[in-house]
Amino acid sequence: MAATTHTVTNQAPPLVGYDVFTADRALTEAVERHTAPELLDEVREELAGLGRTAGSAQAQEWGVLANENPPKLRTHDRYGNRIDEVEFHPSWHRLLGKAVSAGLTDAWGRPAGHVRRAAGFLVWTQAEGGHGCPVSMTHAAVPALRTDPALAAEWEPRLTSHVYEQGLRPAAEKGGVLFGMGMTEKQGGSDVRANTTSAVPLSADGEYVLTGHKWFCSAPMSDGFLVLAQAPGGLTCFLVPRVLADGTRNVFAIQRLKDKLGNRSNASSEVEFDGTWARRVGEEGRGVRTIIEMVAATRLDCVIGSAAIMRQAVAQAVHHSSYRSAFGGLLVEKPLMRNVLADLALESEAATTLALRLAAAYDADTEEERAFLRLAVPAAKYWVTKRCTPVAGEALECLGGNGYVEESGMPRLLREAPLNSIWEGSGNVQALDVLRALQREPQAINAFLQEVGKARGADHRLDAAIKDLLTELADLEGIEARARRLVERMALVLQGSLLVRWAPPQVADAFCASRLGGDWGAAFGTLPHSLDLASVVERARAEV
């Protein structure tokens, strides 16, 4: 073919070689807002360094390779001995190593720990989302282990270490460890109280042997797992180490790896326990209460992870539209495309702002903030994770056929998008959890309403939405059947309140007009034409 027929023109350059953190105005402003002034320079420098790595060609290649070379299960060695090991591509280990060294498993004991860690998680998982699973579970295991001071003293320094060491060895011999979690079983799913895995006490206090099957156990090469099993006193939480203190392998038979829609780089497995040694965490019969703080922390990571996918999808769409010409001009300058991009940008900024507000509540750790989190986390988990898939799909469409091919990276974002809505309890589970809090914990709704009320009087559409929400909360008739509607409204009112208080006026105005005021269609790109959409799109641009 003659070279003159294959000259490439009108193609956007790759979005690479940029600082993912500094280029995200909504995120940088949130970090500034929720970080003490004396820490701000240190935190900015830390996150900008991680952002430059996340936006580098090298990190992007790691993400591609980790997904093109998914994990492989090795149940036996060449001699027939059972080993139950999962083999990962080197890029997986590089991604995990950077996450751990950047402190993404270390939030609970350092100043502004949750805000800086949430921002880092949002930045780094834009390079690749699958490895965020063991990072999240390791981070989230800390509060569950703190129910047993002796276990916490032994394991917390390992979990919060900034050292990543791959391979199965006794935890005491490693500079840092990763944790997984095993709750769901094939007969119960989210109904963990239906679990049948049994736990039989041994003579030593707190020691048990487990027998049973776990339907979903992610990151099976982790060093330890928190699992639920039925002890004589009822459903109980246990710590299952992968390797015992004497160096022998615990019984942890990996039956198969799940063949998933997305999240291809991460190994999710089915495992069998058959005389598996475990240490009790918390009291017998209080397994759900013991592990619930871990679940809450991983639910927040589902919000952050979805915000990361949305941010990367929007950044790619705006970047492409800023270079691609069609019908006599740049796409980003076309009124209809600008409307679509602005609509997507609103969804992304609202998710980021909410995620960082929740992280800041963890750092504050007051009674009021804990009550606020009790409602805000499941509401945010419900709504933000649900918005992720349509955002990723619409952003892909902004790239047209270019977005539908693997090299663009957009298909991987779209496949990853539904994950966070399912992990740690799907939509109905979150909605029902909100109902439980409303019915049993009046301090939670008081804290929630105090938070949204901080913006009262600033926007008439927000005020009307708060009034409507109060009316819905006052009517408990048929509450379960309309729980999704209620939780959606709670999340939107909360996002609206945060944006009215903290976002630029054009962002808050567009959000309130569409999400709260009803001037919005059923698809993205249906914002009122009178809004300042150009400013909203420009704010979302990632400068290279």
C-alpha cells in the first residue's frame, strides 16, 4: 500500500505523561479542604508524586499487561503435591508494590490518613483497578482486628507497612502482608447468616478448625483472611493465615478462579477449608458486628474506586474531544458534545467530592461523624457505584469507534465499572442497610440531615429537594419497596449540598438544575442549554 494513502490525521494523542492528581481540580481542592494546613505541603507532594507515576507510560503499560495476562491457578506441583498457588504477571506485583509503598494500606494511624489514602487510591487505581482489591481489604482489616488487642498488636504493623513482599511465607518473616476476606457462600451470597462453614474449638483458647466452602474469596495469595463461620455460639469472625507460624501451609484448597466480566488482573477464587486452622476475632456469635467495620471501609473504597473510573473516563473523553475535529471544528466546541461532556463531568466531580468528604469523616472520628458515616456510606455506595457504568459507557461513546477498541483503554474501564456496585453488597443490600439505620439509629439521620442542612438557603432547588426528602422520611408506609428511590434521593441531596458549599458556582448550578431541579433528560447530554457548560468542561480537562 502506498504510504500516501495511510497518512494519519485528526487523531488525539494519548493521554499520558501527566500528573493524575494535580490535573484533577475537584480532587486537589477536596484534599486542600480536608487536610490541616500544616500537613498540606507534605500531602500535596506525596500525591503529586503518585499522580505522576499513575500518568506515566510505564504505569499504563503495567495496567495493560496485568489485564492481558490474567492470573493462573497452580493447584499442584510437578510431583503431584497440592500447592494452591496463583501465578501473576510481574506487572501485577509492580502495581501492588507501588500501592503499598505509597501508603495505600496505611490510613488508620497517621495524620490525615484517610483523606490522603483515599486521594491516593483514587489516583493510583486509574492506572489499573483490579489490584485495588487486596489493597482495599488490607486497609479495611485493621478496625476488625482491633476488636482483639492482642491480634491487632501482632498484625496491624504488618498490614500498615509500606513494604510489599510477594510469596507465601510465615507472616512474621515478611516486611509487610496483605489480607483478603471470605464471607459469601454459594447457598447464601449476601445473606451471610445462612453460612454453613463450621468452626470447631481446639483446646487452646481462641483457636479453631474450619470446614466449609467459600464461594468468593478474592486475592487468594494474600497472607491472611478474615472469614465468617458458624461456631458453637453462632456466626463468628476468624483470622485464617495462609501459612502457619511453623512454615507449613494452612489448608486452603483453591478450587478454581472465577472467569469474570472485568477485574481480570485480580484473582477471585472458590476455596475449601477442611481442618483449616483459624484464630477467633471478637466474641463467638458476634461475627457480623466484628467484621462490619471492615465491610464499611471496603464499601467506601467501592465509592472511591468508582470515582476513579469515572474520573479517568471523563478525562479521556474531554482529552479526545479537545483534539478531534468533526463537522468543521473541534468536538469539544460543539454545543451538543459540550453538553455531554459537562454532564459526565458533573457526575465525576460529585462522586469525588462525596468520597473525600466520607474519608474526612473517618479522620475526624467523632461521635457525630461516625453517625453520619452510618447512613452516608451505604447511600453513597448505592448511588455512586450505580452511576459508574453509564458514565463509562457514555464516555466511551465520546471516542466513537476509537473508544470501542482495546487500545484506547475504554473497554477495560467499562468492564470494570459494574464491579463496585456488586462487591460488598449490591444495590438492594445497601438500600436495606440504609433502612435499618433509619429505623434503629436516630442519631444517624440527625447527623445526615445536619450535614445536608449546612447548605440550606444557598440554592432554592436544593432547599426544595431537602423538603421533599423530609416528607419521604416521615412516611414509612411501603418503605422497603421504595427504598431505592429514597436512598437515591438521599445521595443526590448530599452531593448537592456538598457541591453548593464547595464547588464553583457553575458546577453547583448545573448539578442542582439537573439532578435536583428536574431539568434533565434520561440520558447524558440533556442539561439545560442556558448553563455555563464550557466552564464545567474546562474544569474537567486533564492538562498534559
